[in-house]
Amino acid sequence: MDRSAIGADAVARSAEDARAFFDRTLARLKATLASPGADAPDVFQSAYDAIRAVPPELMSATGVECLLLIVHYAYVSAQAQQGIGPASDAVAGARLIGDKALLRKALTFAGVMQMETGNLPLATESFAEALDLARELGDCLGEVGLWNNLGLALQNAAQYSDAIRCYERAITLAGDDPALRVVKGIALGNVAYASLTIQDLRRGLRAVRQAVEIFATPTNPTDCMYRVLAEKSFAQLLLETGDVDGAKRRCDYAKEFAAKSGLERAEFDSAIAEGLTEVQAGTTDVGLTRIKRSLEKARSSIRGSLRDAMSAAVKGYELAGQPDVALIYLHELLKLNQDAKQQQVLMHHQRHLQQVEESYLSAVDNATPDAHLDKHLGELRIQLGERELMKSRIAMLEQQSVAAELHDDTTGEHCYRVGRFASILGKEYGLEEDVCFMIDLAARMHDIGKLAVPDSILLKPGRLTDGERKIMQHHTIAGAEILARSNIPQMHVAEDIARHHHEWWNGRGYPYGLAGTAIPVAARITAIVDVFDALTHVRPYKQAWPIREAIQEIRSLRGIQFDPEVTDLFLELVPRLQREVGDLDVFLGAEAKNSPFIQARARIAAALKGPDGRGVFDLRR
């Protein structure tokens, strides 16, 4: 079949034509996927262009399957961004034809594409809806896979403890079913990796022993790869317990199965484990050389593993007693994270902006003029419409900001409380209503730059070194740069807040050491409510302070960390708000309840809730 057979001219003008077109396209895509040639990218792209030209009412299950094959090709060819559009169209098509099983599958594919491109909020929403459908349909295989994917999404966002809960649910559901053996083994390997990261060594060792048993005799390259990944985690877990000899044995197994797999990625992971083991065994130069070669390989041909290689270099040089070199690699890892996260966030934001603008223009075109409205009412409607449009425009950035804070605030409500409180304090300060509205939205995004900070710093249980602290402080600049490139003119307020909310009134803050009124007023206002909210809520490293003690702490920092005038207004405002609204959390966090991301997390938490009644995502004051 030549390419014109799946071009726009072949697209149907009737249901019968559509069936024939989708059948031909599906056959061609399957054949191309089974034996991809140099023209494979063109084949899949032309198929997608042609499918998009089919009228929606002619979409069928076969058409959705075509779209999912296009998504699958984007995934296996490491072009996940190219799969986002087809995945979204597959979800829309499955909804249109009313096929719940196909919708569950399409949502899963969409979630994977969103996860691979760094969009935890949308991935969570897609997986949560797919999970609801799998449970409704009694689809155990689908449910097990979804719990595993949810775990991966959370793990990618440095939510390792919550990820483990998801993996363990997948393991429990899989049981001893032979059909679910592989996905159970993958989940066990994922538990081992996540447990290693948070130093839950006993849990990690228990899981990895089971994973190795499941992949004891791999018969294909993929299963060999899973065995290598398990052995890598096994070796690293043993190193953390001081069992260097045991780690060496696991490295030998990793090398054996990497060779059997014939996969470059498997050989890379095996070499990383061996390098770290050699460093800890005392053959430091050999181990560091192996790690550096792996890093060079990642830079040249395995770009998807570059962060893993960089993290191994940091770990290797720390073990070797060379913290200065480790810090150099840590700075490079920060830059790598920042560039990747900025690209991912802005890519999803621009897609979202396009959808919002298309929806808005469609609504304007379809609006019916009302000649009886007086001028004032018309202006008010325009103003309200612009505000709602502004909320819609920043929605993707807002959700990403919630994700950036999850390592400290698992409820996702901190950003909303800070935004609302900052806007109220801004009104007390005398700012105009429109400015206060913008502060409400902008302050929600104050810590979006934390997306760029390496996990090793975000999750470090002890005190940060001076070098690590500087990397952590860079989140202010990283966040401001993301917001500056958002293509929304009004975002200068959000940029100011993100960049300057850690400046101190006395000039001893960061990133620039600004002092007094050189600090933008929106940042001065946000700074005080951000600290108050952090003090009065549980964090992984502290208990919640009583409001009375938090107020006293704020008072003690008047004229030091905080603007004296803003501080005085704040100290008067808190007790007044308590009298007027009662529970500050409920009042300030009300807008969080409208977040699709937080709603999806709540559904997942309910599904994970154990017999003790405790779920995930539920830290509160």
C-alpha cells in the first residue's frame, strides 16, 4: 500500500468508507510497527493527519485503536511529545463512541504520555479516571497496570512514599496470577528503587528479592532488562547496608543478563551499579572511571538516562570523599533538570493556552448580543469574563505549581491558601482590586521553580551543605524564568513573586540580597503569608505550630525578614479573620477544591485507604 492510501483523500465520506479507511490504516500501522523502516515516522504522521480529517461522528473503535498505535510508536521511539495529541484524540474518540473499556485504555495511554513529558497533574487525572473505569469493569489487569503507572508518576515527582503505596496495591492485586507475573515483578522492582531513594532498606530488600525470583530465568530481552534493573537496585541496597561482597555478586548477575539482553540501556545500568560498588569496595579510580564512561555514554546516545548517570556521578564522588567534584555534577544536574522541566512545563502550557484561546473565541463567536444591557452591566460582564479567562490561561501553570510543592504539602492546598491570603493582605495594604486578584493567582505559583531542584536535595533528611543550599535557593530564579516565558503579559506579578519571595527586608535574603522597598510589594506580601502557612502546617521535617506561636514568630521578624508595615497589617488581620470566618484552612483553601488535580488525588487516596482509615495525600494541620 502506498502512502496515499492513508492520506486525506482516502478519508471517508460515509460510515462505510470510514470503516474501510480505519481497517486499512490499522493494518498498515501494525505492519510498520512490527518492522519499522526509515519511512516509519512519515507513515505514522500521515496516518494521524488523515485520521484527524475524519468527521468526529464517523469515529469508531478501530479508529481509536489506530490512534493508540500512533501513541505507542511515539512512546517506543522516545518521542513522547508526539504522542500527546493522538492520545488526547483517542480519549475524545472513545468518549464519543461510549466504549468504557476502550476509554480506560485510551486514558492509560494518555496518562503515560503526560507522565513521560513531565505533566504529573494531567497524568494523575487521566490515571485516576482510568482507575475508576477499571474497577467498574472488573478489569484486574488494567487496574494493576494503572496502580503501577500511578506509582511511576508519583515517583517521577519525588513522591516516593506515595509511589510505594501504589506499587504495593498493584502487587497485592496481582497475587499469584500467572498472567500478571511480569507486571508484578515490575512493581516489585519499582518498590525496591523507591525504597532505596528514601532509605527504607528493609522494605527495598524484601521487594527486590521477590523481583529477582520472578525474573529468575528471563526468556526475552525485555525480561532481561527487568532483571538487570532489579539487580542494580539490589546491589545499591546492599551497598547501603555495607554488604559490598553481596553487591559485587548482584553486579555479576546484572552484567550477565545485560549481555543476554543485547540492550544498550541494560549495559548502561549494569555499569552504573558496578561503578558504585567498585568505589565503595575501595577500587575508587576504577569505579569513578566506569561511572564517567557511563555518563559519556548517556550524553552521546542514551539521553533519557542522563539524569541517572549524573546522580550516580554525584553519589560516586561523595563516596570517594570528593564533595567538591560531587557539587560540580550536582550543579550540572540542576541545570539539566531546569532545562528539561522548563521545556516540559512550557510545552504543556502552550498547548493549554491554544485550547483555551480556541474555546474562548468559539464562545465569543456564538454569543448572542443583548441590546438591553446597560453600559455598566456590560463592562462588568467583560471584566468578569476576562478574569475567568485569566484563570483558565494559568490553570496548567497553577497545577504544575501544586505538583512542585507536594514533597512538603501532600494536600496540594498550600499554594491556594498562600494566594488567597496574599490577596486579602494586599487589599489591607491598599492595593487595587484588580492587583489583588492578580496576586491571588500569581502567589499560587511562587514555588514552581522547585520542579527543577534535584531529588537528592529536596528529600535530604539532614541539613544541607552550603553548596546544596545554594542549589535549593536557585528555585526562585528557575521559577521566575518559567513564568517569564509563559506568553501571558500579566504574569510579571507572578514572576516578581517567584523570584523575590525569599528576599529579606534587611537585605539578607536571596537570590539577590534586595532590601526594603527594592523588593516588589507583591513579593513582600507573599513572603509573610508563605512563612505563616508553612509554620502552621505539618511538613515532613516538622510538626505544625499553633497559630499563636506562629504569629509571635512573625512579630519577632518584623523589620528583619518582613516589611514592618505589612507585618503590622498581617498581625491585625489574622485574629480578625479568625473571628469572621472561623477555620482559616477552610476559608483560604476553598479554591483548591475546584482543582481537577487535587480532586483526582483525593479519589486515589480514597482507593488506597487502608483498614486503619489512613490514606495518602492527607497531611493537615
